[in-house]
Amino acid sequence: MIRFENVGKRYGMGAEVLSDISFTLEPGSLHVLTGPSGAGKSTLLRLLYLDQRPTRGSVQMFGHDVTRLARRQLPAFRRRIGVVFQDFQLLDHMSALDNVALPLRIAGDLPEERIQGFVRELLSWVGLGDRLNAKPPTLSGGEQQRVAIARAVIGKPDLLLADEPTGNVDPSMAQRLTRLFVELNRLGTTTVIATHDLTLAESIGGARMQLAHGQLLAVGGGGGAPRVA
Ligand code: ADP
Ligand code: ADP
């Protein structure tokens, strides 16, 4: 379970980007985070990824108040979180296969042969079976996006965060990627997908979390709305 209580966030001396955000994400729930550009979606995802600390309030995650963690404790928590960044953040000197294999190699509990098998299967499923050895700079934006998604989901994380994950692909690939998220969620991964694309939000279903001016407005949706305190 993930719980935000009265969370506020400002960057530097700026105005609050998020104010007094409180919500609970039940294990295995699926949420679509919507709101216009600048509403604070990426900031909320960065708090969930422990890339930023809130300026006030508490964040409970995996049984800990993560706002109190020391920097050296962060990697262990982040390994339980899969992230699809808006700018992908792939390693340009590594092949698509190696980028996607990385989380499994770091986890270190599977033999290399099985890692390669899983990675090939997943990359084929997202239509990149013939680009396994390509390095990110030689891939199109949509192809890079699919590598980033594969890397985020390969380790079956406890929490999956995706920031505008289908912004660079055509509608049929967007549907396929959406199915990947929904299937992973059915396997128990708590999932938060941020998008300003309301058509995508509809097709994902799940519970809507809507941000406006740094405030969270709960809107009902398929899987039951998140409980907003
Ligand atoms: P969204 O993802 O909904 O577009 P963001 O979380 O990216 O919203 O941005 C919310 C607000 O926070 C915007 O006004 C943005 O300019 C500001 N902001 C985001 N990141 C930073 C940063 N690193 N430093 C200062 N201001 C930031
Ligand atoms: P410093 O602020 O001196 O650079 P920190 O360890 O406080 O060192 O922070 C390093 C980066 O990691 C910052 O971006 C910080 O916001 C983030 N960070 C550190 N600890 C946490 C935490 N427990 N939760 C979320 N983000 C964290």
C-alpha cells in the first residue's frame, strides 16, 4: 500500500507545485493520472519514484515512511519500482537487449540464458524482435519508447510508473502497450500511468486521479477510485 498524507512540494524557493495531496493506492490497483500540462503529474511521479522528497507531509511505501530514508537506502526501494520516463533515459551505448536486461542483471537472481530468453520474448511482443542489437540513437522515438517500457516491466516491479508512455507511437501500438500495462497490473503490479490524453485514459480504465493546479480531485473510474482522504 502507498499512502500520501498532506504532501506538498515546491522546487527551491518557488511556489508549491503540489499542495496538500493525500491518497491511498491499494496493492495491485491501476490508476490513470490526468491533468493539463503543468498540473504537477511528473512531480507526483517523481515523488513516487523517490527522485524528489516532498517539502511537507509523509509518504508511506512498502511499509516505510520513505521521506525519512537516507540516500544510501534509496536504490533498494527503487529496484521495486519500474519507471517509463517521458525522455526514456535509455543507455545509448548499450543495445536494446542490454538496456532491457539491465534490471534483471542487477537483481542477479536469474541465469543469463533465461534473462536473454525473457528479454527477446518481451521485445518481440512489442514489435522489436528484429532490433535487439540496435542502440537507442539508431531507433525511432516510438521504438525507444517501447524499449523503455520493456525495461520498466521486465522485472515485474511492485510499482510501475509511466509518464505519457504512448506519446510517440501510433494508435494501434498505443493499444498494444496499454494491454501490456493492464496485463502486468493483473499480475499484481500497482500501476500509475500519467497522461494528458483523455482517449488513452478511457482505454486504460482503472481509477482516475486528476490533478489541477497542484490539487488532487478524485474522479471515479472502472477499478474504483483511489481513496482520497
Ligand atoms: P506536468 O507533468 O503535469 O506537466 P510538472 O510536474 O512537470 O507537471 O510541473 C508542474 C510545475 O512544476 C510546473 O509549473 C513546472 O514548471 C514546475 N517544475 C517542474 N519541475 C521543476 C523543477 N525541476 N524546478 C522548478 N520547477 C519545476
Ligand atoms: P542532498 O539533498 O544533500 O543532495 P539527499 O540525499 O537529501 O542529498 O538528496 C539527493 C536526491 O535524492 C535529492 O534529489 C533528494 O530529493 C532525493 N532524495 C533523497 N532522499 C530521498 C527520499 N527519502 N525520498 C525521496 N527523494 C529523496
